[in-house]
Amino acid sequence: MLDTLLPILIAGALALAVVGAWRRVRLWRQGRPAPVSLLKGLAAIPRRYLVDLHHVVARDKMISNTHVATAGGFVAAAVLMVLVHGLGLAEGILGWVLLAASATMFAGSCFVARRRRNPPARLSKGPWMRLPKSLMAFSLSTFAITLPAVGLLPEDFGSWILALVLSAVLVWGLGEMFFGMTWGGPMKHAFAGALHLAFHRRPDRFSTKEGGEGRSTGLKALNLDDHEAPLGVETPSDFTWNQLLGFDACVQCGRCEAVCPAFAAGQPLNPKKLIQDMVVGMAGGSDAEYAGSPYPGKPVGEHEGSADGPIVARQGKALVDADTLWSCTTCRACVEECPMMIEHVDAIVDMRRFMTLEHGNTPNKGAEVLDNLIATDNPGGFDPGARMHWAADLALPLMADRGEAEVLLWLGDGAYDMRNQRTLRSLVKVLRAADVDFAVLGDEERDSGDVARRLGDEATFQSLAKRNIATLSKYRFKRIVTCDPHSFHVLGNEYGELGGEYEVRHHSTFIAELYDAGKLAFAPWKGGRVTYHDPCYLGRYNGEFEAPRNVLKALGIEVAEMERSGFRSRCCGGGGGAAITDVPGKQRIPDMRMGDVGETGADMVAVGCPQCTAMLEGVVDSTAEVRDIAELVANALVEAPASAGDRSQAQGPQAVEVS
Amino acid sequence: MPPDIQAPKRRASTTPVLDVVALVSVGRHPVTGRGRRADLDARGVELALSLPEAQTRLVHAGRYDADSEQALRGYLGMGFKDLTLLEQPAGSDVSVALGEALEDWGPQLVIAGERAEQGEGSGMLAYLLAERLGWPLVQGLAAIEEVSQGVATVLQALPRGQRRRLKVRLPAIVTVDSAAPAARQSAFGPARRGECQSLTVDACKDEALSSWTMQPARKRPKRLKIVKAASARDRFKAAAAKAEGGGGQVLSDVTPDEGAEAIYKLLKDEGVLR
Ligand code: SF4
Ligand code: SF4
């Protein structure tokens, strides 16, 4: 009986899956067009899965092994099942392999079940709780029906009742795995996830065989010349189709939720819920079915939307509230952690763009800051002619006088801030000590446009960027050095699309290079315990984790690392205009970060960003002092020994570490 | 969130629509001198937008070039489809063209900032218009509380945060004080889409202006206010005080003739009328 039933069941499940897939694709196609290369993308799936995705999943060894067993077992079992039971090719080795595959999958699903017994808060419940049982149903029944096929059991083993029970279990398993995959069950992540890898909006973020950097963090420019092009995202269908596809790939693992500083601070944002809301909007409906942690302070079930309905209502409620979107610090912790390679920050900024450019609804101090940027080219509304007042006594060489220099020192808006001026003065001292040929733009410099862009004001960003690019094009320099990671990121990663390609270095990188070249010498460190805070825009955005640590090491400081450091560093709360929009929460992000600092027992935290300095220094009753790396270096400077040569040659082994 | 004022809806026929004209000028940023929406005019537009039954027309009379367009678009970005432009060559007396246009349209309420941020900036325009149209004028508003049955209830800003509630029969002209709520953000999308519709009007040369010589204002040293205050409260009062006239009297319950007599006498005493 099973012999006749099995091919029908399998064929039926496959047919339903195809219909479901077609429906799912139609949902994604509601989005705006985005060019992708079809074949190249599909061909890239295996590598992107095995290398890039696995790189993220493998941060949790247990889960990665579980997933390898379950998913690998399933893919193999599914293919073989079609061959063996669907087409009746049981002879030879195929049946045995199928047995092995389904056994592996079963082993994997046991681990999935174990994890679901006391699931951490970040995991979604609901339909996800039945997934381990479904996986077991599929693997067990596949195993059982294959036993007769390989001759381990007689063909007519058991009664028709057993066959019936087995078929029922199999139908359940097939239903979840094939039908659910494309009709919106938990297994949807496999279908959408694979295609998302193929047609990802940022193909550059994947590594290549040639060893590409595999990083793509700059926001994509809006086309402002085309007056018909929408300004940002108003409705779910305003996303590009591959963004929608990406949202659909979410496995609701909640890794993003666990690392999100805004969520931890009790601000009304949860990146996982946000992505799920986009899925709800794409298909139309309410968020009542969502079975994970809500946005803090916002009960589930009160919001709804549709593909062509507004995401944020001007009045009342729609799919998402505005304060959810304005809570994000654009720290990219969620993106870094997401195994499905979903781009939360892109989506958030897309929606912010619409709110700012069309609604004129940038909250709190946002509108004032943007007005200042438009009228004075700096967020504080200061006189552009006062930009260099802090350096009145330093006689800094101006590009306007020199025309060229090896290094263009980009000051950033910190030039107006008394705290950051100390950092800048230190940096100048260091550059002079190392005899660096540098010059500044002086009053010709403008805000880089970082804040305007993260607040969604693409128009002001592009206006600032284009004028900066025009200014920079007047001069000749080898590289730009800046102590502001935000300027670093914007100049290095976002001006390119507008026609400005530069080699940009963070000051820590540059100081490390100077030290390696033997141009700097330091007195031994006499202070206390020091920890280091990775700025998001230096670390996750630009992959620079080593240079600041190398500089600290050169200073004789042994960094007492915080639990969340490096690519997992926790945001200071100052990025993405979050300090300007200032959405209230239960606690403040910088307070939490200073708490992290306190846990290391350090009495000083080294930073490399004016924004982090401001945020962390603003913490009351903190146990640690905040110092920029440039200040530490400037304080430790001693006359470089005349004999000092290139350290990378003089001290072989060290060169390996610091390179 | 502000209501969607992209398309001002005509209310159900029971609530009559209030025809409002907001006069807007090209402003000048105090630090950089860049063109922008003039702060007080923008506050005036904000007041107009806060009136639920108002249908507001933005009107600018003056020069029209790339710079002024950029600044005027700032007002469109507050959510308007278009702006009416009475194009005037430099050195014209715009009060004439505006007066004619207002006579033509017959709006019920005209809102303007108290004074412009550049040009003469004398704050006289509203008075000239009121004189020409024969309408009442209320100066220095902080809010328009209500408009019903042809009467507007307004709050006038007085020194030290004081307010005076006034009723004024429409049509009327009002000017806006910096105590009025700040203007909403100007959004790029509507600003770019909005249209500046030019009306051809006659220009009238400002004869007086052409005989004046203009020079940039010099920063003058400020006379130090010596505050002999005993308490913090007095010091605060002195710091927050706006310029005040010393004398003055409040006349109430007098006939128009008596009132006019009193004003006439005051003007004579002050040497305004000779
Ligand atoms: S968005 Fe990514 S990290 Fe967050 S729950 Fe979904 S799959 Fe997990
Ligand atoms: S970028 Fe940072 S703040 Fe924004 S959602 Fe992701 S983790 Fe949260």
C-alpha cells in the first residue's frame, strides 16, 4: 500500500510547495524593482551559505552543529526521498544514504527539541515550538518507510494500521517541511533564506574566493535628480523586492534582539519584531500572531498594515510607530549578528527618509539640527567662520595656502566642541611629533553629512557631500586622517557613490602606522587599568578592531576587555542621531555601557570617537575616566630615539601582531 | 503628528471655510546670511495651519530668483501645493501690489510676521495694508484661539510672557510675535514638488527708498543695564523685561469719539502729529 501512496504523497507535497512558492514570490514582487544577476546569484548560494552565513551561525557552536545536522540531513533526505520513494530508485546505495540522512536529521532535531525546552526570551514561540516535533516526524517517518526499501524489513512488515499511522506522521512531516516552507510556516526561512543569499541587496558583503573584504556598510544613495522616484519608504511595497525577500528570511532567532542596545534600554525597538512587522505588512494583516518579545512598552496586536498601506501613520497607529524607528542608533549590532544576513539599518533609514523628507517629522531636536546643517553646515548652528578658533594658537597649515599635503586632517564638527578640541589638539601634537606633512581644510570644511543622512535627510546629506567633494577636489593629498569614525565612514564608504573616492584612515590606524615606522616613542604607562570601547562606526562599520588595541599595547597598556567588545561591542547610544531624537526608555544606553566598563574594574576607558567621548563622559557617577586614544598617545610622547628605525623590521615578531 | 495638510479638505458645508492669506518673505539666517524661510513669517504660517477650518494661501511679493525660490520653497515644505508670487523688481513698494491683490481676493484673515529679516524690515507693511484696506490690525500675536462667526479670538504677546486676549472682527490683519509656536519642519518632498505661481501685477517704485542710502548695520556696543536688584526675582524680571513705555492709560467703556480724541491727543503730545 505504501508503495502506491508514497509517490502520490510526495508528488502532492511538492506540487503544493510549488504553488506556495509562486504565491510567496508574488508577495516579494510587490516591492520595487532591483536589478540582480539571476544565475550568478543562484550559483553563489552554496559559498555564501557555507562560508558567510556559517561564519555567523558558528559563533554559537551548539546551534551551528545542530543546524548542520538538521538542515544537511533534511536537504539530503528530501532529494533522496524523491528519488527513492517518488521515482522508486531504491536499488543500490541510495536507500542506505537516505537512511543515514534521515537519521542525522533526527539527531539534529533532538537538539532542536532540547533547545526548545527552556527557550531563551529572544526566541519566538508560537508555531516555532512545534518545529522540533515536525522535524522528528519527518525524519522518523522517512527513516521508517525506507527500511523496507533497503530490505532491512520485509515489504509487507506490519499491518495496514501501522502503514496508515506511518503515512499520517509522514503527512505531518511533509506538510511542515514542503508545504510550510513556502506557505509561511517556520520552514519558510529555508526557502526565502536561500533566495535571499542569492539576490542580496549588498552582494559586496559576502566574501569571495579571491579574499574580498566582504564588507558593505555604506547606505545607498537616493536618486534625487529623478523627481518621480519616491523619497524613502512609505509602504511595505516601497522596499525593493529583494529587501522584502530578506525580511521573509528571518528565522526569529532573536540574536538581533539580544544585542540591540535600544531594546536593552527599554526603548520601543526590537529589531526582530521590526522585521516581522515588515513581513506582516507585506502579506497584510495584524501583528497579533507574533510570538516573540514585543517592542518594550508596546503590546502586540494593536498594529496592522498592508503592502500598500502606510507603515507609519501620521495620526494614530499603522504598522509601526515612529518612535520605534527613531530609537535605532544605527549601531549595526543586529546586522552583524543576524544569521540570515538581513539589513535592518538599511530598512530603518529607508523609512526614516520618508518621515523626514515627506512628512517633515524628525522628532525632538532633529528638525533644529537639520535646519542648522542647512544654514550653517554644522549641526550646532555655529558660525562656519569660527570653525578654527580652537586652533588659533597652533598655526595649522591650511590646504588653501598649501594646495597639497601628504595627509589631509579632517577635523569634523568636534572642532566646535570644547571636549573634542582637547582630542584634536592632542592629535596635532602627535602628528607634529612624527613629522607628518599634513594640512587642514579650515573653514572650508563642512559637516560630513553623517547625522543628516541617519536622520533620513538625504537631501541635506547629498548637498553637504557634494560641496565637500568639490572642496576636496581642489587639493592634492594622499590620504585623509580623522579622529571621527563617523566622518571616516561617510568619507570612505558613502562619498564614493557621489563621486568622491578617498583613502581614509582613522587616527588610531594612522598612529599605529607611525609607531610601526618608528616615528613615535612612548614613555612607559603608569596609569591604572584601562579598557577600550570599540566605536560602532570604526569597528562594525569599518572592521578596524586591531589598530586601536595595537596603539594601546604600544603605550604599554594591557587592555582589560569588556565582555562585549570587538565586533560585539555595545553602542554608546550616540550614533544615528539617537542622541538628537532622544526617544525615552527605561535606562540610558551610555549608562549601560559605562556599566560594562565598570565590570572590567578599569578606571579609564579609551575611546576613538568624539560621539562616544561625549556620551560616555555624560554618564554621572561613572567609575572610569574617558580618554581618546590621541590624548593617551600625546601624553606619553617622548623624543623618538635617533636610532629608531622601522619597528616592523627591528622587531620581527611584533610586526606580525601589529600588521 | 501634524495632520495631513497636503490637500486642505473643504469641511462639510456647515462649517464655513476661513479664507486665510499668509504673507511670506525671504528670510536671512542671522549667522550665515543664507536665504531661508523668515522665522516670524513661518510662525505665521504655522498659526494658519493650526486653524482647523482655514484654507490658506501663501503669498509672496518681491523679487524672484534662484535664491529667493530656494527660500520660498521652505514654506511649501510645510505642506503646501503652491505659493502665489507677485513678482516685483527690486526697489518696489510691495505694499501696493499686495494691497491690490488682497482687495481682489477678499480673504478674511491676513497673517504676516511682525517684520522682515532683510530689506527695510521696518514692520510697516501690515500697517500700510491695514490702512489701505481699512481693516483692523492686531500686532504681535502668540496664538489664534478661535475663529467663529466672523470674529477671531487671539492672544497677543506682551512683555515678560504676559498675554492679552483680544477679539477682532474679520476681515483683519494680524502680525505674529516670536512668542508664537515655532514653525514645523519644512520637508524636502513637498518643498520640491510645490509650485510658485507667478501673477503679473504692476510694480510701484518705492520713491522714498530710492532716495535713501543703505549700509550694513554696525554692531553697536550695548549699554550695560545696571540692575540694582535685591532678590533673584527682581533680577529675573529685569533680565526678562522687554522695552516698556513708562506712562499710558487704559481706556475702556468710552465712545469711539472719545477714544479717537484720546489717541489724537497722545499723538500730538508725542510729536507724531504736528
Ligand atoms: S532578523 Fe536576523 S537575527 Fe533577528 S530574529 Fe530574524 S534572523 Fe534572527
Ligand atoms: S542598529 Fe543597533 S540600535 Fe538599531 S536596531 Fe540594530 S541593534 Fe538596535
